[in-house]
Amino acid sequence: MDKKLYITTAIPYVNGTPHIGHALDYLLADIWARYQIQNGNPVRFQVGTDEHGNKIAAKAAEAGLDPKSYTDKTYLNFENLMNKIKASYTDFVRTTDDHHVQAVQYIWQKLQPYFYKNSYEGWYCVGCESFVTDKEAETNNGICPDHNQPYQRLSEENYYFKASAFTDQIKQAIDDGTMQIIPEFRKKEFLELIKDGLQDVSVSRPKKNLSWGVPVPGDPDQVMYVWLDALANYITVIGYPDKPDWQEYWPADVQVIGKDILRFHAGIWPAMLLGLGLELPKKLLVHGFVNVGGVKQSKTLGNGVDPNMIIDQYGLDAFRYFFARHIPTLDDGDFTWEKFETAYNTELGNDLGNLTQRISSMVTRYQSGVIGETPQGEHDMGTYHESMEKLEFDRAIDETWLMVRSLNQYIENVKPWEIAKQIEKDEEASAHLTEVLAYAVGALIQIADLLVPFLPDTADRINKTFETGVVVPFEGVLFPKIYIHTADPRTVKA
């Protein structure tokens, strides 16, 4: 029996509001899942929330709530965004779920041979919930670049996980492609980072310094470190260790992560899996950051972009389109409201929206809505499928847009409206017009098929318009023009 497919997304802390980075995780995973489902492959798709740690406890205290009551409210912000993006997930995990907590305690006991107790003194970033080396602290002038706050000097006794014991196996798996890091330049960065070996990592904190977390089995004075608890979610959510069908899905085919958490997912997580005797994920898809006008998004600058706002103003498929096509799948990208709106009005509104409208109205006007025999799609789809397999989704949708543009060009060149004028004088003109419009409909249906993973609602509307052989007009237009951040050309005086 073929192994069923499994894709995962990183689970965000619920102490903040969802941002573009989270939305990108869900979108990229959803594009892959929809593509696989469209090709007949069953997919299990995980999402979830990370709900332990000091940051959560602090935020809960600020809100006058106990941590669990606080997370019961805030995790909904993330669930709402997943649903708004129409992420077709099958499994949702909260790290406060009973099954997850018990499974993590089981994992702790299985990894016991690789744990040792040690006193540690070093620099700690509350924002990252992680320790950094003296060298890293010095390079960053004592301030975490991601959170813009000073490191704290901590001294405590913790349990350590002997990640170093798995260095060679992990390097080998990355080198031979057992665990692929995509893109290649991220793989090189990570191998450079661990060239002197993986560091052993602290996997617990004294309860007096971290009260909100999973208790360490057999040691009431220690609480599990949030990363150990969080990384385990990828297997606990599918039923590890006690629900046997988890084995049908593990190892994950693709794990979608942001570049800032690569070292946890390519270092600590594989070490945990090897310690448990489990296979490593097949691919880590590492996306970059979305900058705003060339500047990194940060709370301090207050320049974060709320994905909800984009969807509310322009519609879901407009959001999905821009972030799938104009943000490189495998590198950093840039967002501005002007860029977004221009892409919306010109590419979605003119290129695709007008095209659909023109074809449907010409078939209605000239042929009473009857489409005629549509040819099978004639475009070679090799580059599209190859890009999808390589997880270069931006290239795949670029390829689709070449077809959108060439179909627009075809209509401009053959001018069906001119052929329609010849019908009374030329008896062959009618058959020619039917053939031209049937070709246009066939090409548009092929485009809609390719858009299913990217713009599911739009693809569905196009298919419903033409699939019965008779045009079924839809209400309104596909992408009505919106001018909030750019000038409406109709109002600009020449």
C-alpha cells in the first residue's frame, strides 16, 4: 500500500496576533495539499498552537487570567486565520491537549538515555525562549536581533539532551537527501552552522523559573523546555505513540517552516527523532520573511501587516495570489499596499477577470451560451508540474500566468467579434467562430485546473461557468476594481 502523504506547519505561540509569516506557512502547506489531493493522493495536514512557556504565563498574568484560560481565548485568533485562508487542514493540535502532554512525557522517558543533568550559566532570550552562546551574544551587542531586547544572564541546573551524539547521522541525512532542506542555500547555511557538531541543548528549566509547561516525569522540580514540547507535536497530533495509524503518515513528506526556526527543525528535531528510533522528515521547505517596503516587520516599528485586513479588503484569492506568486516561495519577499493593489487590479482584474468575462459573454452573445466541442488543453504542463514537485510554487503560478496572457493575446489576434460580423456573408465563418470560442473555453478550463491549488474559489467559479457545455453566468465580476492605495486611472486627468 502507498504511504499516505503528510504535511506540517510550524505551531505559533498564542501570545501575539497572527502575522503574515503564519499566513505564509498555512498558504504554502495548503497549496501543496490541494495539488496532491487534485492528483488523487490522500493528504493529512497538521496545524496547531504552542501554548506553554514563560511568555504565555507573563501575558496571561497581564490579562489577569490563569495561563490555560488565556490560551483558550487566544488560540482562536490562529484557528480563525487558518480557516479564513481556507487551509484544508485535517489535524489541529494544541500543546495543552491531554493526549499531547501524555505523549510528550512518554517521549521524555524514551529519550532518557540521552539526557544528563548539568548546571548552566549563559545568555538567554525570553523572546526566542532559548539560550545563545557567548559569541552570539557578543556579535549581537547583547541584544537579540529578532526581538530587540537584551539577553538575560541566567544560571540554573537543567537536563541536557545529547544532540551532539547524532551530528554525523544528521549531516549524512542532509548530504544524501534523506532529509532534504529546500532551498539548497539554506542547506549550506545549516551545514556550515553545525560544521563543528551539534550543541547539546537544555531540555528543561527549574520549576521556580518556568512554571507553565509539561512536568518532567520523575522530577517535580523541573519543567520541560518549550521547544522539546513543541517539536513533538508533529508526531503526537497524528497519534504517536498509542494510535497505530500514525505510522501510515510518518515520516512527514514536507515540513513547512520559516528560516528563523531552521536550526531547531534541522538539528534538535531530527536528533529527537533519531533518539526515538523514528525516521526523519523527507523535506523541510524553508520560506523567508516578508518585508514591508524593504524593511523587516517588527512590533517595535509597528509596520506589521495583518493578513485578515488584506483578505477583508480584497478577498481571499487576491491574498493567496499575491503571496503565492509575488513572494518567492524559497526566499525573502517584499509587500507594499501599492504593489499588492496593482497586482490585484492589473493581473487578477484585467488579465484573468476580464478574460473570463469576455469569453463567457462572447459565447452567450454569438452562440446562445452553447460552447461546442472544447479541445483538450494543448499547453505542455511539464514546467508547471516540475515546479510544483520542486516546491517552487511561485514558478508554477508564473507558468499559469503565461497561459492567461497568451490566451488574452490569442483573442486579440483572432478577434472573434470580427468573425461574428462575417457570418451572414460567409458560411464557413460560423464554424470558425465556434472553433475559436471552444478553443478559448478549453484553454480557460485548463488554466482553472492549474489554479485549483492557488485560487480554489476562482477556479471553482470558472469551472462552474463552463463545465456543463452551456455558459452559466455568475453574479458580479471575478475581481472588481479596488483603488484604496493607488490612483483610479479613470479619475486621473491626462
